[in-house]
Amino acid sequence: MMTLMLFCIFQFSPELKAAGTKERDIKAVFLFNFTKFITWPESAFNSIDGLFNICILGKNPFGESLSKLLKNEVVGKYPVILKELDQIEQAASCHILYVSGSKKRDLEDIFIFVREKPILTVSDIRKFVQKGGMVGFFKQKRKIRFYIAPQSMREVELVPNSNLLRVAKVVER
């Protein structure tokens, strides 16, 4: 059942030209769905706020799509909230960190900051995963796909579901 759901979510993502479907909406759905196929260590939830924080570093490329999608959502027992950040130092409590293209020049500092933290890093910056990120969106035949670096994830105790790895393009470092 889980494999079928993953297949539908990831393999048959709507084509970008579909009526009313925008690339940012599709990426927003992917971003939230990663929470269903990745396990975070208990240490990632030791924060006082008791929330699951999805953060955007830099200019928000999702418009209202992501905030509407996350309204009233939970991951496990943790309510999901969206945080928009200007500086990487604000990302300490993030569980997912989407790095906007506006922060492309800061990648080295971003990767240094998150190096030993259980923060899933995601972006659509070209070669993001090859440069040190964990998940990188790309377009293929008018569909959104993603690269994933499971070794980078496991180094910070994030555990990707094997079904997730089947639908991604795996990048080994």
C-alpha cells in the first residue's frame, strides 16, 4: 500500500503545463510529503516549542501555496508550522530547511551550519545535492523530480524510507 501511495505521489506528479498547476505548488506538496517518508531522531524534537518546523531560508518561492498546505497539518504528534528566515543562524529549530535560490551564494556557510544537525536540506538550486544538500528538485520532461543523498541524511540520523529512495535519483558522495 505504501509503495502504491509513493508511486502515485512521486511518479505521477502533475505535468507543469496542467491547467492551474504551478511548479511552486507541486514542490510545496513534495516538501510536505517528505515528512511521511523520512524519520527524524528523537533528539530533533527536544525543542521547547513542540512543533515540526518547515523553514524557508531566503525569498519564499512558494507564495501562499506552502502555508495553505501546512495549515492544521501534523507530523507524528507535532503541529507543523512554516518559518521564513533571513539568516542561517535562525535555522537551529528547523526540521526541514528549504534553501531559496536567493541564498545560492551562501551555500558553503549554510552547509557548515547544518553539518551535524538533523535538518533535511532541500532546494532547487542547480547541483544542490552534489554541493552538499540532501534533496534537490529538478525538471524532467515537464515533471518535477528530485535527487536525494541518503548518505548525507544518515550522517545526521535522518532515515529515508526505502520506498522514497526508489522514486528518487540517488546521489552518492
